Amino acid sequence: MAGTPRQRLDISIPHPARVWDYWLGGTENFAADREVATQITAVMPDLPINARSERQFIGRAVALLAGELGVDQFLDVGTGIPSSGNTHLVAQKINPAARIVYVDNDPAVLIHARALLESTPEGATDYLDADLRSPDPLLEAASETLDFSRPVGLMLMGVIEFVTDDTLAFDVVHALVDALSPGSYVAIASSTPSVRMQKAADVWQRRGGAPLVLRTPETLARFFDDLDLLDPGVVSLPQWRPDTLTDYRDREVHQYGGVARKP
């Protein structure tokens, strides 16, 4: 659709980034988003827990990559509306020279992109209006900020579920991974099925939300094929290397993920 992000924004249709923002306690959401969020939590009360668990997982994964593993470049695809704990905030706190490229194609997110561009003087932060389903132009644009001859941390948080065709989803993720140098890392988080999660997805799609698919942990593990999956593998997010600040370790959260290294 042509036009500026603000011209493309339709606040009458619920938007995944704005609904997620609402569950995280943000203010960048509208009546349609809050209404569908309430309808979804009526059938799946744990959805706000999924959102918070994913946000905490991002923080732990980026901290590991930027700290112990020495990654100083990140490509964050499907970043969502800015909130505390974004990739660049975590990475540049550890390494002020870290360089981050955010990617999204949603007008609701693009409107807030300016907030993501506050980099440290030593590092860099950029934002691309691009689509995961078209990896070649995405990578070309990202290469203006990132050096793909060196390791990169690829972040795919809550985005691959919106590529509903399995073949296309595997193809585009593998295309991104193929562009990474050895020693790069891939972090993925995505929604997984349960009876209540499927009911929540049905509510979402009946209200005109973007189509999505819930993939099992076993299917998610296939996105890491030919990579070295870090312990503990693909798990419920609070179970991935929890620290003293990790919430919900005592319950099943239907948001799974993992991190792997490209050999």
C-alpha cells in the first residue's frame, strides 16, 4: 500500500504490535486493539504472560550474545513497537559500540521508529521498512549498517508465525541465515499450540487480524537445522537460561524459543 506510515495506519483493525504493546502495559494502542486483547484473554488468560516472557527472553538472549559471546551486530526482524528492553538498549549497555538494524513493515511500528534510533555515540542503530518474506532487499539494505563478513545476531521474535506457509517460512529464514558469516547466532521465539491458544488465534483472525499459524516446538526446532543449538534447546521461554529476574518459571508458557550458532 502506498503512502506514509501514518497514512497507511488503520486504527479500526487490531494490530499485533499494538495488542502486544497493550499486554506489555504500553500506551501505543487503540480501542480496536484493546477490545480484541480483552476478547483473547477471555479465552487464553496467559497471553500477557507470553508477551512478558518474550520480552524477558530477548533481554537474556541479547545479553548472552553481546556479553559472553562477543557479538556486536544485531539484525532484529519484526521488532514491534518500542518498549523497555529493546535489542539496542541491552546490547549497547554491554557494548556501546554495538550496531543494530531493526526491520518491520507495519505502519504502527514505523510511526514509532524514531524512538528506536537513539544510539550510543560509539554504536549505530538503523530502521528498515522491509518484509521478512523478501529477504534479499532486506539484507541489501541492512548491509549499509552491518558488516555481514563478521558475526551477526539475528533476532526473530514473534514474527515467523505471521508467515503462515511452512515452506515459505523455512525458505526465508534459511535465506537470512545463509547470509550470515560463521560464528553468527540466530534467536527465534514463536507462539505454540494448545486448545486455548488456538481459540485465541481464532478470535484474532475473526476480528480481521493478520493471519497467523501456531507451530509446535518440534517444528520450531527445524528452523535451526544445520545450526548448533545452544542448551537447553527449544523450550518454553522462561526455561531458557533463566536468571534471578526471570518470571513464570513454574508454569508452561506457550511461547517457545531458542538460540543457535552458525558453525
